[in-house]
Amino acid sequence: MAGTLNKVMLIGHTGDEVKMHYFEGGNCIGRFPLATNEEYVNKATNEKVSNTEWHNIVVRNKAAEICEKYLKKGDKIYIEGRIKTRKWQDDKGMDRYSTEIQCLEFTFLTPKGGDGMTSTPNMEASQPQPQSSSKPSAAPQVNEEEEDDLPF
């Protein structure tokens, strides 16, 4: 294979509010934890097993401001991005590593106020995309036939 791919797609629930950090020049980043769950039946004991995996999500600039405005703890969201591992030193001089998901696109999946608002801005980490409005757009109508074809 000539190329490589670093792509992550997650659907989960936010574990906290978006924490914003602002920089000189007007740029900003938002960080929040995202929980994904895996459930299965242990064949040996026939018990239902549930595992939760936590992901550190990083959104930048306009995407971060949108997430801060509309996301609340417990909201369901679809995240698309890439894995990034950062190396840093703690106060004792020990090397530490932090793995994050650099969010490039997202869609809100929790309806707000019963109007089914979602957002799918295409936010590149290096270049913010201009948007006509920072308010999420309404979700498209889904036909009954289309729902039957969903794998979940």
C-alpha cells in the first residue's frame, strides 16, 4: 500500500462540558471527554458485559465555539477525525503521553428542545471553513424505508 490512513469515527456521549482555551491571534481549542460503550454476552458465564472507553476530543477555532455553545454533558455526538499522541514531561521530569482525537467533522445527535437540531460543519484542524451561520441546521427528514436499512 502506497499511503497510510489515520481516521477515527466515534459515536458516544460527552462526559463533561467543553473546556475552552484561547490563544493570541484569536485562535482557540476546545477539549471534552467522549465515552463509547461496548456490550456483549460472555459465552462462558452467559452474563452481559459492558465496557466503556474514554476518548479525549480536541476541536479547534469555529468548531470549538460551536461545540461550547451547543454541547452539554451527556449529549450524543458523532465525531470524525484522527488520532494524535502528544509527549510531555510532568513536574518530576518523567515523559508522559496523551492520546487525543483531533476532530475534523462532527454531528450533534441529541435533539435540542425537540426540534432535532444537528450540525455537520466540515472543520479542518489547520484551516477553519467559513460558515453562513454558527447555529446548527435542522436534521434532514428520514423515510421509514431508509430506517430499515440501518445496520444498528
